[in-house]
Amino acid sequence: MDSTKITAATVRADFNDLTAVIHYTRAAHKLGLWASERMLIERFFPDHSAPLLEAGCGAGRVAIGLWQLGYQRLTAFDFAQELVDQAVSLAAERQAGSIRFFTADATRLGKCHLLDDTLFSGVLFMFNGLMQIPGRCNRRAALHGLRRVCVPGAPLLFTTHDRDSSPGERALWQLEAARWARGEQDPRLGEFGDRYFEEAGTGRTFMHLPTRTEILADLAATGWTHEYDAMRRELASESRAVRDFSDDCRFWVARKP
């Protein structure tokens, strides 16, 4: 096995790969917003005229879903150019040309001059996008950057997996902890909680699976106030298509003080 550590360049290449582009583009065209996503968006983002920012927009599934709900001032970015191109194409097809899409790295928003002219009333980072950033310091940099471009009181909605969410998950990670203690973990991984896997039809995926305690600490360290969290299964009964597309996850809402 290649022992080269996974970096942002690894993740970007995986998302720009044709298999991943087809997978996420299909979801953007056919899946739309999940019932749980729509429920929390309507609860925490009640003003349809407020400027909203979506980080990690991929092929446009959530941004187009927001536009279809009536949100009028949408900006969305991703660091995978191939996915952004698909989002632009879908927006044109759905006549949602007012959405502003661009390519940017969530960990380097301070260098993104396209965001200099707007402070946002809310930000979304959906489908575990934050957790697909390798390195806790880099995830915290993204949280810092997103906070910087928001007005006071702005909500942040994002999702993670959760290593403690079920007995099965806890048992799996106890085994993984033993591998790390013996030095037998995947040498490409940088932190306990990281996974790197490949699925047919999806491509290669890096994901960090945190605990709830870890995310609470990250929010506090980056100036966000935790407001709400719940597992998806507690919020809505999702369609089979959504459950096939994504495992259960934890939704988080934080707010800029």
C-alpha cells in the first residue's frame, strides 16, 4: 500500500476524478435536498432574501435545492473545478443563473477576494464536506474562515459522522484504536478517526469521523457557539434513494456570536 499521507491535493484529485464527478452530478440532478436538510434549512434560515454561502457545493445539489425553495441570494464554492463546472451547468439547465459559483479552498478563504464584497447571513457545509478536509488544524482553519465572512448571529449548518453514534460504531472504532496502538493503521492516515476507502460507482473518499466532543471543541476554538445537533434518523424518515446515497450522519447548527 502507498504510504504517502493524504493531503488536500489527494482529496481534490479524488473529487475531480470522473467516477466521483458522475456520482455527485447524478445526485445533484436526481436527489435534491434530503427531508432532514430541508427541515433544518427552513428552521434556521427563515429569511429567503438573506445572502447565504454554501461551502463544498460539489455539483450543486444543495445550492439548486435552496434556489428551488426560494432563496434568492446564493453564493457557492468548491475546490474541485470539475464539480463546480457541473454545478454551473445544472444551474443553467434549471434557470438558476443567479447563483454565484466559483472555485475556492475552504481552508484559505482569507485569500479569496471573491468574498471580499459580501458578509453572509448564514453558511452551509453539507454532506460531511468539512470532514473531508484532512487535518484537524485545516478543518479549524475552514471554520475560522467561514466565521470571518459571516455577520454576527449568522448560523452555520453542517454534518459529520459520529464515532459514538451506535454500539456498532463504537465497537468498530475500538478495533481501530487497537490497530493504531500497535502501529498497524493505514499509513496514509494522519489522525485517529480518519478513513480512506473506495466504493464502486463512487470513487475514492477521504473522511474524518469525529466524536461529538471533538466537534464541540472545534466550534469553541474557532469562535462559533453551538446551538443544536441531532442524528439524521432523529429528524426525518428519508427516502430509500437518500439512504442509499448516504449513511446516517449528525447535523450541527452553530452561530456566530
